Amino acid sequence: MIERRISVLLLKKLSDPKVIIILGPRQSGKTTLLDMLKPNLTKPIAIWNGDESDIRSKLENPTSTLLKQLIGKNKTLIIDEAQRIQNIGLCLKLITDNIKNVKVIATGSSAFELANKMKEPLTGRKWEYQLLPLSFGEMVVHSSLLEEKRLIPHRLIYGYYPDVVNNPGSESEIVKQLADSYLYKDILVWDRIQKPDKMEKLAQALAFQVGQLVSYNELGQMCGLNNETVEKYIGFLEKAFIIFRLPGFSRNPRNELRKSFKIYFYDNGLRNAIINHFNPINLRQDIGQLWENFFISERRKFIRNTALNPNCYFWRTLAQQEVDYLEERNGQLSAFECKWSIKQKGKVSRAFLSAYPESIAHVVHPDNFENYLL
């Protein structure tokens, strides 16, 4: 079983009364994570699965009395696929406020649906975590740094979903199934998606534009959607843990882009599956995009797994001088330039370093990237 760094964070929260909420895409390992935690959970344990109709039916009109009866003598309650339960927010609030000495852990594969069903606020009553696909750091612990670095060309193509990692030889088939069946097609069942074919075109357009400035108008013209719908659909893709936005950084609005943003995918394999492109890296024209997406998504996992919590940006001027990735933490700026080819003379923009001379500059390439992910 591959060690998940988030399990260490969760273990520290098992002894307090707050609800633990674990959000993440389908097939990212939430069930496996719960199995890892079970030896440390107080027994007996009740497990409710939101995919089961009888569970949803019983919780349609929850009361503290009903919930006490359903939980019984159990000391830990696990609610899987919690977003499927219509009144999940009220259920969690009633349990935490009225049923003592019961630890609740809820998982959800859609932040959008779960947030919409949290009509009763859980302010001060929850710890919330994201479980993303496996990370470079977790795989290093599982095997070795040498082995995982050797596999980077493979990871750039097929990514880090657990089922992909655990089934060598079947990677393209599995990741295509993830893209087609488990992930962004989950979004298409939401009643707000009226044009599923155009949603798919939008996902493909975003995959081709990884690391580039995003224009709602341009995307809308490509997909046959208006700007408002493009923005809404991008929000759905983000809430389903397929993509994330990186905003622009600016302290000088006269010549720096501030309102623009870039799109990255949480997983390289999923990005490649959406456009059905699994050619090896020596036959690709988009290796720069793959490397940039890999590093920024892996850095995002590292940040979440270590609770560093910097503010993350890109930087670009009207004159198109730019920095791929930027972090601001405790007033300190760190600038990262991503270069796949070590032979390239990579450096952080002089314009940026001149504007922000106290910044720390990093050029990230295959020989040193592990320094930022471990």
C-alpha cells in the first residue's frame, strides 16, 4: 500500500470532535486512505455509502433523534460519497452538535455538489482536506528517488492516478476510462450542463492551452459557448478536481497583468487522455507544457501535503515578460522558471527581478526538481 502524506495530517485530527471532510476526484485513493486510517479509529465503526439509495432515503429528513438511532453505539462514522446525500450539511451539523464522542469522517468526489448541500454552515465544526492523485514525493517514499526520477518521462505522459500507477502496461486504457467515465462525465449529469458536447470541447481546448493565458471569449468561440457559460463550465471542471486556475500577480497595475489567469491540470495523464495523446516525450511538440504542468501540479500537491499555504501566481507584463510560477509566503516572493531541457540557458525574467529585487529565483529542470517536491 502506497503511503499517503495526508494520512499523517489526518491522524493528528482524530482525537478532536470536528468532522473530517476529505475531498478529491473519483479513483484518487479515498477508500484506500480510509483503510490506512482504520487501525487508528475508535471502534466500533459505522460506514454509510452515499451511493446507496437506502442510506439517502433514511437521511432525507434528518433529526438528532434519528441520527442517534442510526449511529447506535458506534464511535466512528464514515460517510463515503457524501455529496450524494441531499441533507448532508444538516446531518453533519446535528451529529457534531448533539451526539458526543462520535468521530465523523466524510468523503466526497465533487466539491461543487458537496458545497451546494452544505446549506447548514459547518463553520468551526470541520477539518477539510483534499486528496489528489499520488504525488512524486509519495512515490519516492514507496520506491526510491532514483527509481522515481527514472520514471519521470512515463509520469509526464500517464500521470499519477493510483490505478494507473498500480497497473503497468494498461496505463492508457485506464486513464482514458478515468477521463471518459469517472471524472468529467460526472459533471455532465449535473442539471446545469445543457451542452455536454461543448463541455467536452472546452476540456480539450483547455488541455491544449496548458500554461497559456485563458480568454473566455476565445474559448467560447472555439466551443460555441458564451463567455458566461465558459466561466461557469470552467468552475465545474475545477470543482471536479480536473483543473485549477493560477491567477496573475501584480503590484504595478499599469504594466502587469492582474485579472488574467492560466489553467493547469491536476494530473498529466488525465490531460493527455482528454486529447487522446500518449506519444512518448521524444515525439511530442508539447513537452514544455507537460513539464510545466507536471511541476506546478506536483508543487501544489507538495504544498497541500506539507501545509505550507503560500499564495500562488504567475507573473506577466504587457510587454509579455513573464515568470511561469510564483509563490508568496510571509512576504517573501519565490519565482520559478520551468525548463525541460537542461542545456537551455534558463533564467528568471530580469524584468521581474528588477521589479522585485528581494525575490528568490529558481530554474526548475529534470536535474533539480526534486529539491522543490520533497
